[in-house]
Amino acid sequence: IYIMKHGDSSIQGLQFKLGNFEISSGNLIEMTVGSEHFNYTMAVESFTHWTHIAFTWNQLNRKSEIFIDGLKKTEHIFNPSTNEKTEFSTNPVLEIKAKAAGLTFTGLVFDNRILSDTLIYQLAENCSSNLSNALLTMNDVFTADTIDTDLSSSTCDVNNECKTNPCDNDNICISEQNGYSCQCLSGYSGANCDIPPNFCKVNGCKNNATCVSHFANYSCICDSNCTGTFCETQIVHGNWGSWLDWTDTNLDDNFCLSHSTIYSYKNSFNCTSVSDSTSCVVTCQDGYSFARDYQPLDQYKCGPQTGHIWNAIPPPCARSDSPRAVRATAAVTYNDVDCSNEESLSTTLIQNLNIFQCVENKTCTVSTSTSGCERRRGQSTVTSVQTVIQIYSELSEHPLIFEEFYSNNIVSSGLLEVVTAYTDLTMSLYQLNTTDVLTIYDKGTIYTADLSSLIIKIDITCPEGTVEQQLICGMNKSF
């Protein structure tokens, strides 16, 4: 068990080695027992708050479990038939190596007992690893012979002030001792990044129009003599001419105001004018979308048929948010399975799935479960077994920042993470259908999946208040 914090991104940050038992952790957690390896990817780009990490190892069945902040994230069974033994109980010499700058860790404990899930959760909640009779603790680290190494005390902060997302406008929160700080992006400022940039510093308003800076853009307020998005068009008012002719050019009572007067947040207009009638199709600017239950009309019209008044005001658009997770579930049936081999069959399948692209690229975790042998487990009974494979990609909360992508072709870390995770996951599903990954060779028997029974489902987990809209998440209710 240990508690770690890191201010920057790092694939591997901290490495522990005890005999032939080795753990490397950062975004990528790698566990090595002798010549065998197991990887798990943490779906965070940086440890900006204290993260409690716990490992368990059961020598009897060579099973390992990984807990993050008190919750079990994954488990792995190493080859149970190997004669290779762990050496840390007979050679308690701990090596610690920092593989990236800026790491802080505390609460280190190596214990020769398997701790219960409840105890691990309690230790994480209390930001503590205080265990009696532990094999190694932080005290051993400070009393060890640390040549050319300076050690200083650090204190874990039990409160993660960033849980409430105090930094506005999708900016980055960094949890600190007894507080937090915000890393502001895209020109925002203020303690909570709540002060938007002044978009009126550089603006295109014409004819002495007043510029008003909004949340993510600006608008121009025209006087009574001008119209247009930038007040660029002067209105010609109808009047009696010198020949006493009535001119019908742009009469005040028979004139449609510019579509800018019905503009809502991040709308984009495509308008067509015929004679004195105008119709507009309204969409959202790049990186934004309408709420699922708050869609625009097919057309917005103004002209004689509407009394020269726009028929409606379009709904505002909302910023697209990153999903929190992408999960694919595949269910398939194996026929004529000997229930006494169910556990080894599942273990072999997990090893087969390591060829998945998302596993190799460390963008997902894979787990399996079986049903059909519940009442016959351990008995030599032949039956059909349904196997469920879950491919899970957990994503960070970093903003997508589509504006930068569409304007400057700059791909934010959040957008890159979503695209990479989804690409790796879909390619892994392709491998499921086009390779023999589902064919299991176990104890001299070949088990072939019934592909006609294969069912695949993909779920997107969105933040609260949003729903999935073509892989990204948007608002699910009106403003």
C-alpha cells in the first residue's frame, strides 16, 4: 500500500522492487512476479491529488488485485502451474526508484497478510496506512542507507477538494494540502477560472456599435440606424420623396431585423433571402451541440407571411463534454464445456484477450465472467457456458476543447484520449470477430465459441446532466 501524488503526466512514475516482486505505477501500473507481467492503465492523466494505491497477492492461487482509492479496479491470476516462487518474504530488501520528476509518496506499507477489501477501503478513506507488524513501512525508508538521496516528510491530505469541481468552465483543479488551486485554460482567469477572457479586445463591430463580451465570444449592439451581425449594414428608412412618391424601400414596419437579433449561444446561421423574405437553417458552431430534447426548428423565417417578425428564437447550444468511460460487453456461448475446467478455461481466455489492441496500448482493462456451471462447479459435468467479456476504458475529465481543434487543428489531451480509447476499443471488437481469440486450448481440449450467439453492446458513461450524442456528451435538458 502507498499513497502517491504527481503534478504532471507520467506513464510510469514510481517503481518498487522486493525480491523478484516488482510494481511500477503512474498512469500505467505494471506488476511483475518473476518472469510474468500484468498491466493496468489508470484513466487519469496526472495524479493532481493524493491517490491511494493498494496491491494484494495470494501466493496459493497466484492471484493479484489492484485497489485505487479503496476500490478494487482489477484482478489477475498469474500462471498457477509455474514452479517459480516469490522471493520477497526471504529477501526483504526494498528498492525504490522515481522514474519521473515531481513525484511525492507516503504511507508505504508491505504486509505479509492479505488485507480485506473493507480494511483497504477504510485505510484509503482515512488517508492512512498505519498497520501493526507490517513487513516494511515508511519508517524503514527513512532509516535506510539512502546514498545521494534527500528525503523529506510529506503529509497525505484526506480531503480531495477537487471532488466538487470548484474550477469553472472545465478548467483543471489541483488538490493541495487544506485547499486547491485551478489551472486556467483558454484565457480564463481568477481563483476559480470564473473570469472569461475579454473577447472585445479585438472585435469586428462597425459603425460605433457597442461590443459586449460573453461566455465564449462577443456580440455587437447596433444603434437604430444599423443592422447585421457586426452592425455593418446601414438601414435606409422609407420617407416621402421630393416628387411626393412613396418609397417602399426598407420601411420600418415592413422590415425584418437581422437574424443576429434571434441569436442564441453558439448558434450558426445559414440564411437565404428572396425578395423581402428570409429563411435560416440554424446549427451549432464546431464543438457545440443542441440538447437532445431541445432541438431547433427546420427553418427560422421572417417576411410578409410572419408579419416581418421572426417565427421563433432558436435554442442555445451547449459545450460538448468528454464521456467518463466507454464500455463494450460481448456475450458468447461455449457448448460442451466440462464444468470442472471452467476456471482454467476463463483464465486461458483472459490470456488470449491480451492480444486486443486496447490491452496492448494500455487504454482498456478486460475482464470475463461465466455462467452455466453455478451448481456444477468443480464437477465433471458437460453443459453450455455463456461467457461475458467486458472491455472497459475509463476516461479523465479533461475538456475536449473542440474550438482549438476546429480553429487551429490543435488536438487537446482530452480529445486525443477519447479518440484513442474509442479507436482501440472498436479495433479490439474487430479482432474479436476476425481472429481465433475466442478459441480456447485448455488441457488438451479445444473449445470453440458459437459465433452465432455473439452479442456485442457498447455503452457510453456521461457526466451527470448530460447524455451520449455520437460518442461525446451533451446537455439533456433545456437551459
